[in-house]
Amino acid sequence: MHFTVYCLDHDGMVDKRLAHYEAHKAYLATSPIRMVMSGPLLAGDQQTMIGSFFLYEADDIADVMRFNSNDPFNAAGIWRSVDIRPFLKRVDNR
């Protein structure tokens, strides 16, 4: 099963996000679940980072929730909201 993780930052988190970026990347590299894709969400200016998006493949949503809860961005209080949902992939044009 696929799961989306949609995280929105608190306002004004770009500097804090950058300060924790290396720890965040290192943590993602330890993922016990398969990450299909990930990257920052952007504001309308297409430059300012305002959140994070992940697409995971896992057996159980609890595994995704557990891994996400320990992310350094989450621990640093960068994310204002985290929404994790099952995703039924119907089309993949990669």
C-alpha cells in the first residue's frame, strides 16, 4: 500500500528548516519503509519552502506514522500539521 505524508510548516520556518536539513536527510536515509518520492512543498513563488511531501510504500500506516514522528523536522517543531493518508496509485507515467 502507498501512503502520502503532507506536512505544512509553521510560518517563517525557512531558516530553521535549513538548519535541520542535514539531520533530516540523514534520517530519511535510515527509512525502514520504501520511500517512493519526497521533496519540499513550495509557496506560490515556487522558491520558498513551506512544507514537505513524501510518498511511501509500506505494509501498515502505523509504520509510516512512527517513522515520520521521529523525523528531525518534526522534533524541531517545524511542521504545523502532518497529514498521513493511504493512497491508491492508479497512474504512474514515470
